Amino acid sequence: MALIETETQKATGRPLPPPKPVVSTLNKPASLADLFGPLYLRRTLVVWVIWFSSYFVNYGLSIWLPTVYRTVFKLPLDVSLRYGLITQAVGLLGTLICALAIDHVGRRLWFASSFAAAAVSFGRARALPRSTAEQVLACMTVAYFFISTINIGVYLYTPELYPTRVRALGVGSRDRLASVCLHDRADRWSE
Amino acid sequence: MMLAGGLPSVFVTFAIVAAIAAVATGLFAIETKGRVLEEASP
């Protein structure tokens, strides 16, 4: 640092100005109203949609698919769990790819395309007449791959949307939504 | 235990949720890639 300062003084031929504190965001106290203010309302609503939708689908698939294999397709327990594990492993791969690629692709394009790709996979599963467990596994794994990338990417995106004073509030408010999805799924489908 | 209509109706539900989210995100999400935090969120 000292070297940089010396070099800068040498280059400019003048002593450096004295350091002074810089406030680069608006200097005002945190408030819940910030999340719904003119600048942030749209971001809050969009990010809530992303959180709710991605975790609605994620928990639906991750918690409930092994039960489907077992009860609907009558597969043995070990096979059902192994199929569930395959989906999880592919989801993990998706999160890794997202981490490496989202800065190049951009958040909006990534989220919108991944939701669309997942929707197509679900549509494909719906369109299969008398589907086998393996066909369901394939469709759901593709869908889970894309949903996983959103699940991990939105952890990056949400803190970016708010200034430091309300970042914790913004991130905390969406956390409730993801939890609501979890409890809803667990109550309804884990029997 | 399951939604009325069985497995296909669950797939349709998930497809609709994901499709709505795709449209909402594509239309209304802001892009933060490559932006300084203080500039993107003042």
C-alpha cells in the first residue's frame, strides 16, 4: 500500500489528499418500509416469486419422489432411495455449473431459462402416457437439475438486490417463504 | 395424501409454478451481473 502511495505521489508530483470517509449508499437507518419502497418493491416481489417457486418445486421433488417410486410404481425401498439419490446428485452438479457460469450468463437470463426448462420437463412428464418409473426419474432429474441452479443462484442474487442497511431484512423475509414451502410439502406428502 | 388427479396433476402444478416464475423473472427481474453493489442497490 505504501509503495502504491509513493508511486502515485511520484507520478502526479503532488502529495496525496488526506483520506476521508466515503458513504457510497444512502446514509439512513434500516426500515422494513425499504423493502416495499419505490426502488425495492419490484425486486422484493420478484425475488419472493423466485424463492417461493424454486423451493416449492425443490422440496416437492426432493422429499416426495422416493415415496412416489415406492407407492405409485411399487419399487423396492432401496431402488426408490437410489433413484432419489440420482436426482440429488444431478442437482448437485447443477449447482456447481451454476456457480461457475452465472457470472457470465447473467442472473435474469439464467433464472428465466432454468424455470422454463424445468416447466418443459414437467410438461414432458405429464405428456407421457402410462409412464414408467425410469421415465419419471429422467424427467424429474432434468427438472431438478435446473431448479437446483436457481436454488443456489438466488442465494447470490438476493443480497445483491438490497443495500447493506436492509440486506439482512431482505434475505430474512424470503427465508420465511422457503420455509413455508417446506412445511407445506412435509405436512401434505410425507405420510 | 396426494392431490386429486394423482401424479399427472402434480406435474402440471409444478409446470405451472415454474412457467409463471419464468415469465415473472424474465419480465421483471433486474440484472446485477457486473454491477457495483452500491450502484445497483443505493
